[in-house]
Amino acid sequence: MLNMKEDLHIHCNYNDHSSMDLTIPNIINKSETLGLERIAITEHVRKNSVWTKKYIDELDHYIPRTKIKILKGFEAKILVDGEIDCPAEFLNNEYFIIASFHTRYNKEEWYEALTKAIKNPDVDVIGHLAPEIDFKVNGSEIRNIAELVVANGKKIEINSKYIRPPKEFLKIFKEYGVEFHLGSDAHAINDIGNFNRIKDLINLIEEK
Ligand SMILES: [Zn+2]
Ligand SMILES: [Zn+2]
């Protein structure tokens, strides 16, 4: 069910907090060495990011030069109104968009914003999904989320940086037939394709 030869959440050196050697060619070299078949390079974006053209041009340069299938993408923050913090020009089928929570909201805001993000046709996957530490999400709420995810054809990422989603989410998601994929959320070269931290979550998804 999970493809261990793919990593669909990799950052690069266009943001201000990843390793400087996390360049696009270094990501591709490392992925080739690991035998990965498909990766998504998904730099953190905001509506006002100024580096996006250079980033896309660089991706377009390298994509034809490797056998690895590379998805051009962005990780965009889910805003409190449920909108995605991503320039409109990238909100279309050409780009792989991970929508993630990067700001702490209260439960009501979180739930509303998540619902909107799942319904957003330009979003491909919900990244590192989990409730905030100050609230819990009950079984019927998780079931509602699962139904929405399936109805809207979204994927749920199994994230090895944050070890998310929590197991109680995964068990219910699995029952509902939610589709998953792996994302390392790499901020350094050695994070790429490294899913050792989420063996338990992988086993939970794979077990019959
Ligand atoms: Zn994130
Ligand atoms: Zn990330």
C-alpha cells in the first residue's frame, strides 16, 4: 500500500532554515543513490515568496536529467480562514501542493480550516496532520475527517519528521480507505528517504 521508494516531502535551500547543501542537484543525487523512484520537492512557500520563479526554473532544468520522477511542489501553510498560503499561479494541477498547519489554532479554527483545506481542489495532500497539544479530536470527528478526505480524493502524508498522524487517526483512516504516502520532510540531505522513525506507523498501515 505504501511505496517505500518514494519521498513526497523534501525541502531545499530556498528557505532560510534547511542545510545549505540541500540543493536541488544534491537532492536528486541522494535520491538516485537511495534508489528512490519518485520524489516531491516541496519548499515552504508563502503568497509573497520572491524566489519561486528561480526555484521552478531550476526544477525544470533538472527534471529531464534524471530517471527519478520529480513532482514540482510546495508546502503551504493552512491559514486560519482555511485558505492556503500559496501564490495563485501555483494553485493548479501542474504543482504538487502539501497543505500543513504551521500556526497553532484553537480546536474550532483548526477543524474549520482543515475541512476547507481538504475541500480545496488545488491541495493534493495534508501534511503532518495532528491535533495541537491543547485539544483532542474524538473518534466521530476523525471519522468525519476521513470521509471528507476520501470524498475529495486527498492523500494523507505519513511524516517521519513529526511522526504523524497519530495512530488513532491512522486506524480510522485505514478503515475508511484513505490513501497514504510517505514524506520525510527532509531539511538535510540525510533525512531524504529515511523513514526509520515511522516504522510503527508504516506497520500499522501495512498490517492486514
Ligand atoms: Zn510542515
Ligand atoms: Zn515540511
